Amino acid sequence: MLIIDQANHDAIVAHARRDHPDEACGVVAGPEGSDRPSRFVPMLNAAMSPTFYEFDSGDLFKLYREMDERDEEPVVIYHSHTATQAYPSRTDINLAQEPNAHYVLVSTRDGADQTSYDGPVEFRSYRIIDGAVTEEEVKIVADYSEPGDN
């Protein structure tokens, strides 16, 4: 199960809506071993494409160096789908290289009206390990002090 605070959930959705019609992408880092997404890091989709995302290699290198220095890891790796459901494509599955990460997909196909940005979106999370995709429940909490949270 992915437990994510409301602020990070909302930041991911806002980024996906803002970059529509191109796919948005980014990471939510957290303390190593915590499984707690805490530091939202929106990234540039270097592909600038409505059907594909690609992290800029220089930005990604810098992010991993920062995470190493801060004893963090990528807890959530997210991107959006602009015209299809929030389910990993074959390319998404092949790119998934972090077995401990939650892979979040946000579909903006129905909710990215360029004037209001308030339509519905699909927000789903998956574990992707060795090509196997498993959808998991998403629990959104106000903050991480709620009882029963990690």
C-alpha cells in the first residue's frame, strides 16, 4: 500500500495538470528505508511529449546525488498519461528500475481542462518488479502522524 500525504498527492496532480498535454514526471523522495514519500521533486520531461516521458539525464544524476547526500531514496516515481488510463505501458514497465519504489500514474485524459484544471483525474500506484506489475491501494493522509501510518 502507498501511504501518501495530501500535500504530495496534490502536488503530483497539479504537476500533471500543468504539463498537460505533455506527460509530466518526477519523484517524491523519502528517508531511506522509510517508505514515506516526503520531498516532492518535479522533473522536466526531456522528451516534451504527450505519449512518452524521459527524465533529463543531468537532472536525474543531480537528484540521485542529492538523495545520497540526504540519505534518501526515490519512494514514489510518478508520471502522467494524457490520453490513456493510469496503467503502466510496456515502455513504463521496461523503464522501471527501482524495485522499492511506488510507481504512480496520473491520467489527465478527463481532468486537465486548460482553463480550470479541476476536472477528474485517475491516481493509481503500482509496484513493478522484474516486469511484473501489481496495483496497490493508495491511502491519502492529512499528514504522517495519523494513527496506523508507517
